[in-house]
Amino acid sequence: MTAIGIHVESLDDEVRRRWMPGKGSVPMAEYEAAWDEAVRVFGRNRVSTYLLVGLGEDPDELVAGARRLIERGVYPFVVPLRPMAGTLACRDGISAPPADLVRDVTERIAAMLRAAGMIGADQRAGCAACGACGALSAAGA
Ligand code: SF4
């Protein structure tokens, strides 16, 4: 194996509890310990985590959390929420986040990744290497 994804989906505990009660019951400290162990085993920029944009989180806190992930060697793969027709999210009137918000968050995190020398394609496997669900690769990260 060349890379691993350990996907937290959101760094906001209230969002985690609301959208993913199972995963949300796992304390963030356990994710942090798992990421650190994965970086020890796989190396820096060989570990990624999904961060969804549009679940109700504060965009500035999302970006700050992404900075902390980058500092520990984890690639924050930011992806906009895309509710599918017929799912509970659509029934509850949730829609995809505004393009301007997605662009702003993506560009800020891409700049931090580029500055850290962490490019998704370098993971060679997994979502960070593929990049199709987000726009970080289009922003040079
Ligand atoms: S299309 Fe690519 S980025 Fe999206 S889920 Fe599949 S592997 Fe991950």
C-alpha cells in the first residue's frame, strides 16, 4: 500500500453528531491518534481525510482545521456536499453549498498545501491522488 484515507468528513463536533452519529461518537482525539500513526507508517502526504464543505460548519474553522491537518502531514481533501435526489438531505431541503464558498475554501486550502509541498497526485492512490470529487487538483494541490 502506498497511501491511506482515514475520513472524518467534518472537524465540527456538532456537525459530526448531526450528520454522522456513528462516526460522530468517535472522539476527534482518536482520529488524531490514527492520523499520526498512519503518517508514521505511510509517511507525510501519504494520508488523507475527506472534509465536506456545506454541512453547516464555519468555513474559517474548516480552513483552520485543514491547516492543523497539513501540519501533521495529513492531506485535507475538501469536497463540496452534493445531496442526491431522494436522500434524507434533499428531503430536509439541504442543497449544495454556494460555488463562491467552495471556491474560497478550496483556494485557501490549496495555497496551504502548495506551500507545504503536499500535492494530492503524489499520494499515487486513493481520493487525494484521484481528486475528481473536489477542485484542489485544479488549484495546483
Ligand atoms: S471519484 Fe476519485 S475522489 Fe471521488 S470518491 Fe472516487 S476515488 Fe475518491
